[in-house]
Amino acid sequence: MDTKVLQNTITHLLSGTKGILAMDESTASCNKRFEAVGIEPSLEMRRSYRELIVTAPQLENYISGAILYDETFNQQTKEGIPFIEILKSKGILPGIKVDLGTVKLAGFPGEMVTEGIDGLREKLAIYFQSGARFAKWRGVITINGNLPSSASIYANCHLLARYASLCQEAGLVPIVEPEVLMTGDHNILISEKATRRTLNILFEELYKLRVNLNTIILKPNMVIPGLSSPDQVNDVIIADSTILCLLESVPSSVPGIAFLSGGQSPLQATSRLHMMHKRFKHSMPWKLTFSYSRALQQPALDMWKGNSENVKSSQQELVKRAAMNSHANRATYSP
Ligand code: 13P
């Protein structure tokens, strides 16, 4: 595949201070989020909600790409316009989540591995033909006592590397997401160590499988204490721990890093991104941005409640979060 296609996609996705919207929740995850706020978990409600997102006015000012789930990739507005056509007409590149979620890693209680590598070459070719220009695969690393094991990090990173090389062959930019989960009561040093180990092994595997680092986007967690840790820290410490860990682990040939939000509140995810830009504006070799799902969508979902009268105000909430994170990317955010 001509690397020009991949490079054009990278340039577009990382343009200005825009970020990438993750709206690729699986049917089960989307239903769970709906049920949590009292929305009926049906096919039509999922379609309506995704229509609300892709048609949000001004979204394109702050969002360069949207990651979709297979169901959404093939859906249309009430008037019959495919969602991916709406996105493309606004200059938002359509991307696709291609992993099939996680299952238990045999022999390693409490750890997970991601499925979906079988038949992936054929799937990617179809998505490319249908207009997708980038893809996403998420590997999950768990912190708990002696975990993560080296075996689980290697298994997940090897799959991420195989996925990434297949994507590049197909002309799709791979978003490579090794998520060290924030669940647990561990302190920030433990999070930093697990993130660093994971990234070191990830780049070893990417190198082994000849993945071109110039045309990937890394989607990592921020380095943060466990969500139930008694040792919470301020945004300066989170910004410093995260960027120092990334500077030591991520080669400068990687063009962009786009964070997941991972259970942080929308305000935390924005203010921490802002702090990283404020403190490290001139010392980062890669572009740093956001690729949040929950931290962009949650206020919009809370506002919508499945009620068509709330569509406009819900869209405003979504675009507001996108705008605030775009400000964070310029270090000009204030809550
Ligand atoms: P969150 O921002 O909600 O963590 O989701 C990002 C994502 O794409 C998970 O795979």
C-alpha cells in the first residue's frame, strides 16, 4: 500500500488542535451506558443517539476523526443518509473499531486478551473500500497485586503489532491502544511502572513485526492513581508522570498520541490534558491530543435521556466538551 494514503490520514487526524471522538462502544457497552441513565437499550435508540452525535453542528471544528463500531458504520440518519457520508462531508474521517473485545487469558487468572485477529485482513479491505481510513484495537492490561504478568503484556502487545501491520497493509492508520486500566486502589507509581513496562514491550513488538512507526497513532492511558486509591494526586503530578513516562517509552518517530479517558470525569480528562500542554509544550516530539469516549460523551448522554426534545442541548454538551479539549491542546483551557 502506498504510504501516501497513510500519511494523508495522519496529517488530517492530527491537524491543528483537534482530537478524535471515540463513539465505538460495542452494543453491550452502549446498552450498559444507556441503562445507567434510564434509556431503553434498543437498536433504534442506539441509532438515534449516534445520529445526534454525527449531526452535531460545529463538531468538525474540534474533531478530526470519529471511531465507529460496525453497527454504526453501516447506519443512516432518519432521512437515509449514511452516517459515514455525513462525517466525510464535515471533514471528519471515519474510523472503525476492529477488535472483538476481550476474553479471559487462559492460565492467567484476572487477566484479559483481545480477540479478532482471525480474518482481519479481509475485514480491513472491506472497511477501506467502504470509506474507513483508520482503525482501532484495544488491548487491556490489569493492575492488581502482582499483576500485570509479563505474559499478558506480551500477548496483548503482540496482537496489537499484528493488527497494526495488517492495517498499514490495507491503507488504514492503526490506532494502537494498550490500556492499562485505572480500576483499583494502586498508587501513581504502580500505574507509572505498569504503563512504562507495557509501552516498552509494545514498541519491541511493533519493531519486530516491521510496523512503520511514522504512520501509527498511540492511544494510551494517562498515568493516574487507581480510581479507588486513597493516594490521589494533583494534575501537575499526573501531567509530569504521564509525559515523563511517554518521553522515555515512545519513539519520536510516532507522529501522535491521543489519550483515552478511562473513567476519569470529563473535567479531569480536560484539565490534565491542558496541564500536559502547559508544562511540556516545547519538549514533546509528538502531537498530543485526545481520543475520549466517556469524557466527551457522558454530559451529552445525561442531557439527552433518550428524549428527542433534548437533542439540541445534548449536541451542545458534546461540542462543548470537544471545544474544551481543543482548548486544552492549546494550553488555553479554563474550567
Ligand atoms: P474512554 O475514553 O471512555 O476510556 O474510551 C476510549 C476508548 O476508545 C476505549 O477503547
